Amino acid sequence: MARRPSAELRGFLEAYDPAIARLYLAARSAVLEEAPDANELIYDAYNAVTTAYSFSESLGEAFCHVAAYRAYVNLGFNRGASLPDPERILVGKGARIRHVRIAAAADLAQPAIRALLRESVVQGRDASHGTVGNARAIVKAVYARKRRPT
């Protein structure tokens, strides 16, 4: 059975266009299909609503994240620079994080994206040093100042 988004997360997403909120929730569902036991670390941040996924309560151990911006949604991989990416779909130049922009819910069924998700879950389990996720939604931070829909 699919996990329902927490009331807090649904509330944070109300500021967005409904199409962006639906896309965000579709990306969230794809992550939880691959890692149903992961915790959701929710951030109502300065320029995005972001949920990081971790088998602990530590952002440092998060394996991926979903971020809603005003006009698009990103599916990010916290150790994406080390993920195999034979299709070369990952974007980013930082030392660790890479992402893919999700334009439609159907993008989440692409084999290349699902492979990245599965491999990021393996990374997350390795980073958690055996910690077992307890499948909780945890609001980690709510930023007072916003440069996103409010």
C-alpha cells in the first residue's frame, strides 16, 4: 500500500501549481516504490519544498531527494556523481549531487531513471551502516523567508 504524504507536506505543496504538486507526488511515489522503508526528511526551504530520503534521520545519509520549484520538479541523487549513468541523463557539476528534471510523470517509468533510483537506494543502505528505516515523515526545517510560491 502506498504511503500517503504527511499533512505537513501536503500543506507545503498547496502553494504550487497543482500540476507541479502532482509531479512532485509522482516522483515521491517512485522513490518510495524503490525504498518503502526510507524516512522522508521534509524541508520547506527558501526556494523549494524538498524531501530527502534516508534510512536514518540524517540528511548526510540521504540517498536521493525530490524538489519542487515554481515551474519544475527535480529528482536528485545525493551521491549522483558516483552513480553509473550510461544514458548520461544526470545533470550537475558539483562534487556529489546530480539530478534529472522530471517533465511528466511518465518520465519516472524510464528504465534509466529507475536504474538510478535503485542504485541510489543501494548507496543509501550502505551509507546508513545497517540502520533500518522506520518509514516516518519528519519535518526537518521550515524556513521563514521564502523565494518560492507561498
